[in-house]
Amino acid sequence: MTQTAVALEAYNTYWANSFIPAADRMWMVLILILAVIALWQARTFVSKF
């Protein structure tokens, strides 16, 4: 096995044992939610001036 395959297997094992359901996909959703919140915060901050 290549190093990449070993790393991917370890990564999948880590997320499979996570306390978050479907954590291998939920982290992407979390990043998107944080990005939307950040954009909303920036918009409200700029609108104060």
C-alpha cells in the first residue's frame, strides 16, 4: 500500500469512531455553516457604518 492509502484508511477509521454521526461529511457542512455565519456577521458589521 502507498502512504496515501494508509493515511486515507487511518482518516476513515478516525471519523468512523467519532461521536458525530456521518462525521466524514459533517465537517464539510460545518465549514459551510461557519462561512455563512461569517459572511452574515461581516455584512451586519459593515452596515453599521
